[in-house]
Amino acid sequence: MRTSDLPYSPSLLLHFIKECCHCHRGTISSFYPNMRHQLSCCCVRQTWLILLIFVTCTIAQNITEGDDGVVRVCALSSDQSATIVTTEVNYENIFLMTASIGNLEYNLRFANPDDQLFKSTATAFENEIVSQLSPLIQKPPPSSGTVLLDASVILMSPSQLGQSTGTTLECILSTNDKSITESFLSPQLRTVAITSSVYPGFVSSVSNSVSYCLREVIMTHFGSLTWPVTLVGTDTRTEELCPVGTKYVGERSLGQRSCRRSPVPPGHAQWAPYICLDCGKIILVDDSLLAIYDTLQNGSIVLDGVDRAGIILNEVEDITESGMDSVALILEYVAGLNVISTQLLDAVLRLLSNLLQQDTEIFRLAEKQSSSSTRIVQSLRTILENTALAGSAVEYVSVHQNIAASLLDIQQPQIQDEWISFGSVVGPIVDAPLTEGSIGLFTGRTLLLLPNSEAYVHIKVEGPVITDSTNVRTMFVIYHNGKLFQSVNANVTTTTRTSTINGRVVTADIRATQSPQVTVITRFKPLDPQVTNVGCRSWDQSLNNGHGDWSALTCMLNSTETINRVKCHCDQLAAFTIFADSDDSGTAGAKGVNVIVRVGAVICIICLLAAAILFLIFKEFRSRRELQILCCLFLTLAAFYLILTVGIDQRGAGCIIVGSLLHYCLLAAVGWMGIAWVHLYDLSRRKPWVITWFMVKVSGVVWGFPFLFVIITVAVNPNHYITPTQRCFLSSDPIYNLILTVILPILAMLIAMGVAFGFTARNVILNDEAKPNIEEEEEEGAKAASKFWKLWKLYIFYSTAIVVIILTLVFVIIMVNSSSDGAEYIFGLLAIVKGILIIVIFCIYHRGVRDTLKIKLGYMNGPDSTKFQPYWSASKWKSGQGVLPENDVEEEEDNNTKKLYLDNTQASGTLTNQRFKPNSVPLSSMEMQRMGQNGVSSHVNGGMVVEADFHTPPDADASV
């Protein structure tokens, strides 16, 4: 029984004793379900056992005293709801194989079994061993069984062969055949080492006794206990450390355990029971930070102390002025060291990054009380000066969420020949955390001005630099915010200050015995794009009685910079940023688009969806390829306007998603227009292409290519989908983004459409029988000119559609990249015009759609109508205008008498089997007279033709 599974309450103990005295047969586990072993409670005779358990529980409680969550992880680790995950071994007969591989270079990521590189490397080795060794261990006939084999890599370490690039793998081999021995496997593995092409010549050894306890994870509702692979005879602790809120946060593990050898042959390693460690409790975070500083003075490992302080600050937000003073003391202690490693510098920067999460007012109060911010900044400068770069490295960059730093050692003759630039590019959202991909350090003879820079400092040394070494150390720091640079002037408060920091803070410094003469250029993108009275500032430590403040005396605003960037010229090294007036109208940068945009988009969506639904409802439309293409076009445009209406003002990652979807929909819409023009060309050919699953195949192309452009844009920089006005679409900064991902693809599509039009026109001119649209019936006797005009009408339709799409693209780019309302009004009106044009052109004026709708509404008989339909309407019969069909020349020679004939609907009638032509069956005089009467009647009543019903089979021999 685990003591951690038992209740600690004395009242619950009395309840146990009472229940034991009244039961005949029961278990303590029925009262406390976490108990694993049943104890008989049949009488008071067992009370002594419960008392003994209670004493044990009290001792265990003293061991695990601390945070309740820590106690629960250990206490519930043996509960039925806990899940235990161990290294998978498939078969009972197991061996430990050690393989030293010379051609596998060791990587630090091999130390982490959860790392993907560890998993992929282990899987490759396991597959190679199993595939090569399995045929060698099979028993010869007459044995009919198959020996199964499995391999599981449990540990990777640097090579034991004395090779710096090699790797040693500890692997568990398991088989289902107990007769296989260590002496049998050893020569077989040597054979595998000779024949393997993946790991040639690896050195292996086999032991029938596994000397490692395998990795085990116990997962509960309150956390996990992870036991790493451990060598037999040693103790280990969990990978999980004491959590925040305990005294030993980040210092002690949650539990301790031993790896022992089993007394049962062959003596495999096995885990012993574990105990939970005391994490302790703390009252204030400030006390813990002060305790860390005390341990540093007492000779504790500096790196561990700084790491623990960083962990504390990452989890809490209730630090006070006293805690800030403790952080300053810790950093001052680190700055006093003679040599600082890059690992310790990383820990310091991580500590500061977590510190910058605290409330701004704490920094101000702490600076007033103990000059904490000033001391922290000065200590960081000294730490950067004393950091020793590893090996022959001359450059170092470390990036954390709220701070990034860079070191660059440049030889003295070179320092005066090159510009040095450091800073960050535009993040995915306003005031986004710093990332490794957003930080850059550049050197060159020519000043590099990045178009998407957010906060950059460029320095050029104009005169000699006096240092104590041949290299000149340049140091840069970029702060996510200006909390360490707060004014403590009592006469200026946050409520009365009219100008505030509106950008990141970037610092530049050079380790020299005296300040060198430099030229400094800074470039900032305001965090709020709608700001007024932007000014350049540098930090002057001499102001406010040594507390420092921002000054405009050493930096000048350069008015030649673009409106999206603020460019400053400064004449000394310091911390730099920009200030701007806090104007209420300045927040309009995040305002939504004008109402006309949303109204126009909604109207356009309704029109587009109405047209698309119309094409989907009727089978006659769904089966026509032209209307299928148009339906896809309308749905794509409707999706574009819907996404724009809902998400144009999103922020952060949501804005990137919306922008990429809008980009995708526009390119896809242009793609569908291209397919429509290709379809026109196909119809003009003498023999149209026979393509099965046409829509499926072209859909893959139309949907695929825009996706590639979007993926490439996101891969290069997802911030390209956030415009300077913080709206979601392609940004015009940098302009090459628009050129490569929008202008060039659309220009290529327009060129392809022009080529398709040229070939289509040529086909119609050269082929009198070509039809511009095989799905539209042409009137009998139509000439080539009329055919060509029909083709031109279709091109006019499609040209109108492509023009409004291009205009939509132009004005949406102007609208999202400009704060002017004029583009919004034009875009909204254009959306309304587009919706109306779609309905008019493709649903009303389009002949094929119009005629089909008339048939469906009863205003016209379709080709499958069973009504009697003469070739000429009854209304023309009344007027006498061309009511008689033209007879063939041969027929006129035999009989000059004009006759009326049945219409072509009778071709599917009962007389079709008699092989007659409908126009060879004359109408009787009575039928002609009745048809004329019906025609007159219908002409008078509204001008609509009501055809005469056909009741009896016509008399083929009847005379006129």
C-alpha cells in the first residue's frame, strides 16, 4: 500500500474504525477508492492496523508537505485513472544491445527522447536492425515457427569509440523465442554490421541482462511524473520540478526513485517504489527572489540561481518594489563576475524578458525607491561587455519574447568602414512578442534600409575607437516595451503627459574607454499608425537627478522618410525610441471600414449567391459546362466579399488568416475567368476537346495555384497580410510583395486570355460551321457574321466580369493600405455595380439562361414539349407574314401549292416508327383553319401564342 494513497484526516480515521466494528465482511477500499490492497475490517481487532496506517500517513504528510497540487500528483499516481506509459517492448525474451555508430553524428537533441530527431533516428536504426537481423535468426527446417524480433532504442549518447562525431545507441532487442541466447545473437550482429549499407561497420555488444530501467510516465489529472532511462544501481528524480508557489520552485523534482536489479535471473533492471519530495511553500515571491540572491552570495551556482529567478517571474505577476530591488541585486552580482558565458547571458535575458511582463507602475515605483530600473540597465550593459563568445565566434544573438540582444566583435580597422544595423521587422500583430525570425543583425559598407523594419538602429563610427583589445565590442538590445525607461518626474504623470512612447526601444553601445564619434540612424514604425506630432527621443541618464528621462536634444526627425516609417538622425549612442501625441483620433487606425463597404459587399453577396443558386437549381443549368464555370466564379467572389465583411478588421493571427483567404479568393476568381475563356476557345474548334471529368481536373488547377502563392507569401513573411492601417489583406509595404503575388499572376492570366481570344476569333473566321457556343441553338440560315457577333457578345460578357474583378482588386488594395475614405466609397459602390451586372448579364441578357427560364415559367415551349408547335407562330399566321415554310426546289417543281407541316415535336411521336420526316406531313385544311383561329385569339389576348393542341393522328394523305 502506498502511504500517499491514504487519507490524512483524523475524522476519516474514526469513520474507518466505526465502520469496521459494524461490518462482517468489507474493505477499507470501499470507503477510500484510491487504496489498492484490500484490508479485512471484520471487528475491532483490526483497529490497531488502521492506527498504524494513520501514523504512517502522518509521516508521509510531513514528507510531501507543500503545494496541494504537488501532493495530488503523487497521491493519485496509483489511482485507477492514472495512465502509465513505458517504453514499448513487444516480446518477453529481451536483450540489451549497445551499438556504436561511427557515421551517425551526435546531436544534442538526441538527449531528449521526445524530440522528433530522436524519434526519427531511432526508428531508422530499429528498422535497419530488424530487417537485417530477422533472416539470420530464423530456425532451419523442420522447424515451422517464425522467430519474431523487435528493437526499441532507449538511449543515445556520444560515441564510446573515441570518435567526436559518432553516436552510441542503447537498444532493447526482444524475441518470442526463449531459446535464443546472447552467444547466438553476437555473431549475427557482427554479420549485420558487415552487410549493412546504412550503418556500415558499427560495433555492437549484447547482454542478456538489461541494465537500464526504461522510461516511464505516470499521468494524473493534476500533472505527470516522468522517470527518465536510468542505469541500474542509481537514483533518479522526475523531470517535473516543483511548481510556482512552492519554496523550491524550479529547483527540486517532484519525486525520487531508485533503479534496482531484479533478483530473478537474468536480473533485468526494475524500478523501485518512489517517494514525493518536499517542495515547501512560500508566502511572497519577493522573499524567494531575495533568497536566490542570498544563495548566490553563499557560493551557489550562478546559472542555476538566475534560471530559478526567471522561472518565478514567468509564472507570477504580483512582484513588488522589493522584488524589483532583488532582481537588480541579482544582476549586479552577475555583472561583478570577471567572465560571463553565453549560457549565463541567455539566462539573464530570459530573466529580464519575464520581468518585463510585470505591471508598468511597479517599475516606476521601484525606480523612485531604489533606482531599480537604472541599476538593471547598467548591469545589463556590463554583462554584455564581459560576456565571452564561445570559440572563434564573433557574433551572438539571443532572442526572447520581451527582449533581444546582440554582440558583435569587429576588428579596429574594419569598424570605420561598415554600417552596423540591428533591430526587428514588423510582427504579426501590433505590439507582438519578439521572435527569432523578426530579429536581424547586418553589416556592410552600404546602409541597408529594410522596407518592413519595425525598430532598427544603424551606427557608423566616424573616428578612431580606443579600446583595450584588438576587437571592438558592439552591443545592441531591443526591448519589447519601455518599462525600464520610465520617467519619475513628479510633475509629469501618466494622465497629464500628452506624448508617449509609440514604438519599441532600441539601444546601441560600444565598449570603449571613451565615447567614440558616431552617426546613428534609427527607423521606427509607430505601434499606432494613426498618430500625430511624431518625435525622435533618446534616453538621457543625467536627467531627473540620475533617474533618466527621454530627450529630444540629440535626435532629429528626418522628414524624407516614408509616411509609414519615422527616421531619426542622432549623434550619440543611447537608447532610442519615438514619441507621439496621444490623440483620441489616433485610435482610428483600428476603426472598422466604412458602412458603404459592408452594405455594398452584402448586396453583392446576395446577387452572386442568387445567380449561383439559380444555376444549381435547374438541371438544364447544372449540365452546361459554361454555367458550371460561372457558378464556381460567383461562389468564389461571394466567399471573398463574405470574408472581407466579417474579418477585414481582425487582429493578430486572425488577420493573417483573413488576409491570406482574401488573397486566395481573388486569385481563384481570376483563375475561373481564365477557364471560361479557354472554354470559349474549345467551342470554336472544329472538334472540341473530349475531356472526361473536365470540372474536376480544372478545379485542381484553379484551386491549387493560388494556394501555392499564399503558402509562399506566408513562408516568406506572414506579416505581409497586415497592412499599415492594420487591416487584413496584402500590404503595399514592401511593394514587391504585391508585384510577385498579385500583379504578375494576374498579368500572366490576362495574356493567356488574350491569346485564347485571338485563336478563337481565327477559328470562327476560318470555319463557317463553328459555333461560339454549342449549347445555344442557332437560327436556321444564320451567317458567319452573326456567329462572329455571338462570339463577341460572349467576350463582352466575360470582359466585363474580368474588368470588375480587376477594379475590385485595385480598390481593395487602395482601401486597406490607405486611411482615406474615398477608396472605401468607390469600393462599396463598385461592389453594388458588380452584383447588379452579374444578374443582368448572366441571368437576364444571357440568351441560354433567359430562354430556359421562360420555358420553366411557361412563357415558351421547350424542345421536349408534347404540344403541337408549327414552325411559324399563329400570330404571324394572322398577319400573313411568312407563315408558310419554304419548300425544297424539287418539291416546288412537283407541286407549287404551299403547305403547312407538322413541327419537329412530332418526331418523337407514334408515327416516328414509320420513318417519316415531320416536315413531310401536311396539315389538313381544317387544322390550318383551327390553328389560325387560335392564333388570332391568342394574339388579341396579350400577344402570347397559344399553340393548337393536337388530338388525332394527322392524315398523311390529306390534301391542302
